[in-house]
Amino acid sequence: MPSFLLLDDADVQHAFAAHLRRLREEARLSRAALAERSSVPAPTIKKFETTGQISFRQLLLLWQSLDDLSRLHALTQHDTNSASQPSSIDEVLQHGF
């Protein structure tokens, strides 16, 4: 039987924060250096890495400084070739997704 991972907004926020922190560390950038590169203040970067809290605009600025924005943009593109995802618990129960 397939297992399901139930995520909430905090899980995703922390995942984004961990991903960008890892990229920052791999690039051997201090928070101050990333702040200079991205125009996001170092205290905001620290808060983001600690709590996952950041404005969407600042998230994009950090992402652009550490990764390729097209990867993030691709998440917004509708993929008509992928299998349809259930939209309700009833669909899950009926079809055994």
C-alpha cells in the first residue's frame, strides 16, 4: 500500500530554508556575503534559516542568488503529461492512489 506524506506550510517553509542554507554553505558564503549578493539583510537570512519565515520577494532574491530561478518557476507550469493527483480524500479512497 502506498504511503502518503502529509505536509503543512511550516514543513515546506523549513524545507526551503534548509535547502537554501545548504546551498549557501556549499558556496562557502557567509550570511553577510549572501546579504550583499542578494540585497536581503543578513538578520533576515538568519531568521529565515532558523524559522523558515521570509517574504516571498526575499525568498526569490535568495533563490536567485543561490540557485536557478527557472527551477522554481517550473513548479508553476502545468504538466499535462503527469498522472492526475487526487483532489479529495474520497478520490484517494475510491481509486487507491
